[in-house]
Amino acid sequence: MTIADWLVIAAIIIAPIVAVQVQKIIEAKKEGRSRKIQIFKTLMATRATPLSPLHVEALNLIDIEFVENPNVISVWKLLLDNFSSYPQDPKSPDFQARLTTCAEKSSDLLADLLHEMSKTLDYKFDKVLIKRGCYIPKGHGDVELELNFLRRSLVELFLGKKSVPINIVEKKPNQDA
């Protein structure tokens, strides 16, 4: 057998192995991109409701799925740092002002994060569209506010900070009788 024969035999044996490995690499890249897109879509869909469990879950997956994208990770770390700077003491005199400032900064940083993710994923979104282009019905906002009010009120009631208002009404005698 000549060298050419050995090369043909080696090619016949090695080519399918290499082809399978290349296919696995391609599939892994596609899966990784698909997971990144899913995180991005979830964050875009829930950007108006940042307390949504889906939103929080997607944020927590950024470190895993975007590890090879330092710009995304950098902006995510800024957002995460801002979350930790939210005021904790509601009795503080400047609590509401600090809370509003942190919430506005979170909104800006989320827009920066989504913009950076969109660039990584080859989407063409600008920050204004990301920040202002979401829809949430007023009814959803009202329900959320009411639920928060009820939760806070119940907690205050159970902690003894509030009492149940009772209104005594005198029953008038039936005039027909």
C-alpha cells in the first residue's frame, strides 16, 4: 500500500468523526444563542413589570449565558449594584426620594442592558424604543397597586401597626310597621 492509500483510509475514518464534532460545535453555538435570545425576549416582554418572577429569573441567567459578552456582563453588574443601593428604611425622611431615584436609575440601566444585549444578538433596537416602547394596560398597573396596598395593609394589621376601622351604624326602626 502506498502513502496515498493510507491517506484515503485515514480520511475515510477521520472525516465522519470530524464532521460529527463540527456539527456538535455548531449545535452548541445555536443552543447558546437561542438561550440568549430567550433571556432577551423575556426581559423585553417584562421590562414594564420588573418585579415579575420571569423578569427576575431572566436577569439571574445573564451571568451564565452572557459570560462571553463582557459588555453585557459589565452593564448587568451596574444594574445589580444599583439594586443593592435601594433604600431599606421606610422611616427614613428621604426614603421616597431615594427610592424614586434608584427606580429611575434602574430603568435607565435596564435600558442600557437591553440595548447592549440587542447589539450582541444583532437586533436593531435603540434605547428610546427599549425604554418607552413597551405596553402595559392601565388596568394591570391599577391591579398591581391595589394588591400592593392590600398586602401592606394586611402586614401592618397583623403587626399591630393598624387596626380595622369599625363604623357603628344605628338601625332605624322600620317606618312601615
